[in-house]
Amino acid sequence: MLELVGKLYETHDLTDEELISLINSDDSEVSELLRQRADETRQKYYGKKVFLRGLIEISSFCKNNCFYCGIRRDNKNAQRYRLSREEILSCCENGYELGFRTFVMQGGEDAFYDDRFMCDIISEIKNRYPDCAVTLSLGERSAQSYKRMKEAGADRYLLRHETADTELYKKLHPNNMSFANRKKCLFSLKKLGYQVGAGFMVGAPFQTVENLVSDLRFLQDLQPQMIGIGPFIPHHETPFADEKQGSLELTLRLLGIIRLMFPKVLLPATTALGTISPTGREMGLKTGCNVIMPNLSPVKVRKKYDLYDNKICTGEEAAECKGCLQRRVQSAGYEIVSERGDCVC
Ligand code: 5AD
Ligand code: FES
């Protein structure tokens, strides 16, 4: 198994069978070697730098009904909110002061944020902060809408593919959603010139190791600039309330494999990883991650953007996220930089 890590480090690929055995292995020596090789690879291209993305959660309304997600339409107990143009701009102002050079506007699929609203705010942010990247994470929209927002100045788009297996996709989503459409959206975003982020949940209900290999193959085909993965965490008001959460070990193993398969990719140590373990994000950074996405949303809405249970950084401590993160990143041996953090690919 140690040779497989060596082969992956050198050739950035393995056969399906080899990937399956590497993902399945629970040998701690293998994990440690994978971690070291992943860290070496990230340092080769990014040094000790950690890029920040200021996450602005603009809406907790969503027309979709994904079985895993806490803000799904059928969750009648979800607390819904929308941020106004002024509220979003004030998050950016705040974030810019704190050194953020990327703003991510993320929300449920909410028709309130039509192309007119989005294009106006995108061009306003780019006007005020020409040295910043604007990232969108607003789910599936038409190619025309993606095009308009790109022309208004958007630089990047995050849309996790969730799973590249058509059958598993159906088990995680209602019938009106499909992997085919997800894929279409991702390729059209790429074609329009967006820097694209895709990704999936680790340990989602019904997920097999073969499904994870399909995810890696899909990513090789898409070649996104960013890959966001995190453990599945049940939300108590969804159909998956009683399902098991994804494990720390498997998530770290996949992060290491992804760093070796995609040496230059941007790889966030996600909030979900920090939620299942108090030092999850630090361990992620040591296993190839080079991005953190702190919450810039107004404190009063943070508990309402409730995708999964026990999400961190949503309480009163949240105002001090920057200092807290600074300490965490330093303790892991890395340094936060105030840059846009474009992919070196
Ligand atoms: N556990 C972990 N991640 C989740 N997401 C949504 N619900 C959950 C959950 N229960 C992730 C999805 C989505 C991203 C914004 O959050 O992958 O793309
Ligand atoms: Fe947000 Fe620690 S990173 S409070």
C-alpha cells in the first residue's frame, strides 16, 4: 500500500482497483505517508500560504429539496432570510478591512436573486474592490444567466457535483434533479471562462468506495480549479436525520488523494470538516488543503443558514473568527495571506 502512495505522488494517477484499495486501507502508516506527500505537494506550489474566501450566505430560501440539506424546501421549521444589497455590501466592506480578497455569495436556489439583482451587485463589488475576486455559489441556473453574471464581472463559481454516480444522485435528490443537469451546468460554467469549483460529500448515505472513484474520475474530466469536499453531517429535520455522519479519517484520506491527483488545485479545509472534529480544519491543512472559507455573513443570520447540525462559527464567537483562524492556521504551521488566491494552474 505504501508503494501506491509513491506511485500516486509521482504519476498523479492510479487504476480504479488501486484507488479502491488505497481509499479502503485503514493503515495508519499509509495515512501518515499520504499526509506527508500531500503536504509536500501543496508546499511545492503554494508554500505555506492559506487563502481566505469570505463566505456571504445571502439566502436561506431554496426551491430544491435535496434529502441531505437543512434548508430544503420541505423543512417547514427552517428559518428563512434574505440579505439585501446593502447588507451584502456591508459584509464586503467588513471583509475587505479584515484582509479578504475573495467574496463568495452563496445561497439556496432562490428566484429573488434574479440576474438583474446579481449583475448589479457583482458590478458594484467589482467597482468598489477591483483587486478582489467575486465568486458565486447559487446552484443550477441557465447558461444565459451564468453568461450575464460573468459579463457583470463574476470570476468564479462553486457548484459541487455532489456525486458523479447517476444512481446515487437519485438517492440523494428528488426526481426533478439529475446528475446530467449538474454536469451540464459545470461544463457550461467552465466554457464561459469561470474558475470553477466542484466537489462532493464524504460518507453520504448509500455511498460506496466505487462511487468515490467515480467522483475522482469525474473531477479528472472536468479539471476544476477548486475541489470542495467535506463529511456528510445529518440534519435533524431532513429525511437523512438518522443516517451516520462521514468520518474524519476517510475525509482526510480523500483530501490527501485529491492533492496528489490534482497537485495545483485549490483545496478548502471545509467548515463541515471543522464541525466533526475540533481540529478538523487544521488536520485538513496538514493534508494538502490551502484554502479556508470563513463566514462573513451578519451574525444575526448565521444560525439560519443551517445546512447540517452543529455547524461551527455561528455563535457570538463568530465576530472573532479572524483571530481564531489566525491562531489555528499558525498552530498548524501555515500562514494566512491577503491575496485573491487564484489557482496556479
Ligand atoms: N452535510 C454536509 N454537507 C452538506 N451540504 C449540504 N448539506 C450537507 C450536509 N448535511 C453541502 C453540499 C452543498 C454545500 C453548500 O454544502 O455539498 O453543495
Ligand atoms: Fe470561526 Fe474560530 S474559525 S470562531
